[in-house]
Amino acid sequence: MKECMRELKAYKAAMQFLPSGCLAAEAEAEKQEKLSVEITGSQTGPMSCSEQTELFVRASGQKTGMVYTQKLDANASDVIAQALTNSEASAAKKAEPMATADYWEMDEAKDSNYEQEKTLVSIEALKNKARTLAGQLEESIGCPVRLNLSQTILTMGIVNTNNIEETASVCRFAAEAAADGYEGYVCALTLDELSPESFIHDFLNRRFLDVPTILAEPGVYRAVLSSQAVNNILITAWQMFTAKRAMSGATPFAGKENKKIFSDCITIRDYKGGADSKNSVQCGFSWKMDCEGVPSRDLTLVENGVLKGWMHNLSTAVAAGVRSTGNAGRKTLLSGNIHTDMAITPKNFTIESGAASLEQLIHDCDDGVYVFENYDQFHALNIVSGDFSFPCKAVRIKKGKPVGIMEGLTMTGNVAELFARVEQVGSDRVINPLVMYDSYTVSGPAMLVKSLKISG
């Protein structure tokens, strides 16, 4: 979509007259519109509608500085000048690279799906869909359901002095359901794609937990990890596949390109989502470009256990002499809750599914454990070494059948060794938006692992 976002038109004009000493400038706008409704039984609960626009402005002389603002009426020239002044405080030794027009000559940049303007549905349409979903769930699982349904539209625009002028609008629908101790999440690109099947399937899988609590039995077991347990590893482990960590040696996989690091069962891709992506219906999170204005694309990181590459932003791509993979993102600074620090982030970080059902994985486990919950995902995994220690709960499996729940456990090991011991990956999967990065997801299937250390 070549039409400049209204919020950026003043910045585009101001870039024709840069302040003294300013060699390059960039302005990015992110506008989020959200509509949500909650249904509990036959009652309609809270409804909300919100809109927020954020501006991120960079200016470079010898180094690069940035200004973050929500003041859309601020003088664009003054904001650019302030960003340039802020560059003086940068600890960097040189200016950050900015996207160039040649990125948009690549095939992956030619996608008309993002050029259609997105609009919020009516509140009645959202309520009707929420009632339908909640009713279908209650009929299937036989208990009251609380369901929150939302639509989010994110419009991103960017202009810079390298003749980049791009705008993209993406939309997703998300449903969160809670019933009888169960909580589930489903997202999709369209309202019609949302269905109760995933919730019902997940809810029925709780039958494997319908066993008494038993004394914990520490040991090394064959193990089935639930999809959620895998996701709680991936929520932190995706950082091991960023080029910045590879270059600094701060990942156990540094220097292992084109080498076997995992089991043949493990293929990891970062999907851009969207109608032209292999992962469109599965995720509901879709991206035309990253926050540096580089086109998004589907990216294979690990294929049949072999490390194929890294997620790059422009800075790491320039340093490595390659092209950015379109994985620039922002992370929250420790001093506040505003996403201003430029980083590398995934879009839809995914371990590919297999064909086995959860029931089949538990049967094939024979004598072992089914880890259905793990916790403390932000402190339990060392990204540099890959070592982990997750508090967890597990079901003891004997002769392929669940016999009792063991609580107060800890699963310990190393990510590289764990994924190297995977014997099967299942068809079951859940999708989790990354905490603190609401616009990105991780998802992995349930999997059967040859051995896992469990302590009490």
C-alpha cells in the first residue's frame, strides 16, 4: 500500500529539509484498533473499543538517536531534530542502517493481501459470533463457558530518506475461553475461521488428567510433553536463533550452521502469516514487513534437525554481509513499558507438527510421564547454555495408560539435548502470543522424548 499514513505525511515532508548534521531519518507509525466483547453463559459482559497510535522516529548523524511519541500533532521537524540530539548519548560506535528500496524489489515484497484497508466489524457481529462460539462450547463440554472475543487491526507505516514509503494493514480475531478449570486460546485471520473444534479438542484431552494424585517418583523417564509445555520452552528459547546471539556466541548453536543440532523430527520455521503464507489459518498473526520497513517472509531456521540460519534485523545483516530476514522488532526496556529498544523478534515461531495424536504419543510412551504443565518460563531457561529447570506437573504413565498425577516436580536438562531426543512430534498444538510482544506468537506440538530427568 503506497499511500502514506496520515500520521506520517508531515514527517515525509520534513525529510526534505533535514537539520544540519543529519544524514538520514526515518519515521514509523503503529496504529492499533481493538474491539472486544465477553460472554458468560447467556449474559453479555464487558465490551470495549480502543485505538492507539505510536510514532517511532530515528535520525542519524555519526550515530543514531530515537524519539518515541504519541503526540501526533507534534512538529515533525522538531521531533527529527530531537532524535538527532539524542544520538549524541548513544553508546553505539556508528549509525544504524535503514531499509533501502531494493528490498521491495524482491518477490516476497509483492503481496497485495496487505493493501486492502481493514475495518472493525460491528459490535453486534462480534457479539453474535461470541454467543455462537460459547453456545457450541457449552453444548459440547456440558458446563458454563466464559468467552472473550476480540478483533485487532494493526496498521503500520514507514517513511525514510532512502525512498522507503510503505503501509500495511493486518487484522486478526482472537477467542479466549475458560470452563471448569480449562483455559484456551484460538486466533484466526477472519471471523469465519474461528470455530469451537480446537477448544473442544483441547478440553477433551483433559481426560488424561482424570486420575488420582500419587506420590512423586523422581527419575529419568520417557516423556510426552504437552503442546503448552513445549510452548513454555519456546517462549524463551526462540532467542537462541537470533543472529545477534549467534555473532556474540551467546547461544549454544553458534557456529553450527548446516550441522545437526536436533532430532530429524524437529523442523522450526518463522512464518510471516497471511494468505500467501503456509501458516495463514493456523496462526492469525500476519505481517507484510517488520518495524524497519523490510518485507517479511517465511523463514526456515531448522530443517529435519539441521540448523539452516538465523533471524536477522538490518544491523546484524549488515555485520554478517547478508540480507535482513525481516525480523526487526522492539522490546520493552527494563525502565519502562514502552517498546522502544530495537531488537530481533520472531513473527510466528513454529515447530512443525507431526501426525500422531496425543493419545498415540501417550500409548507409545508406554512407561514414563506426561508433562502437562510447566512454569516460570522466563527464569527457568538459560539462553546462553540451553540449560533449563522448569517446575512442572506430570501424569505417570504405565503400559501406555495414565495412572496418577505427580505434583511438585522439576524437569531439568538442556534444550539441545532435549530436542535431539525427540522420537515423535504430534498433531496437537496450541498457539501463544509472546508475553510483552503481543504481536508475535510461538507454537509447538506435543512430542515424545526418549528421556527426561524429573526430580521431586
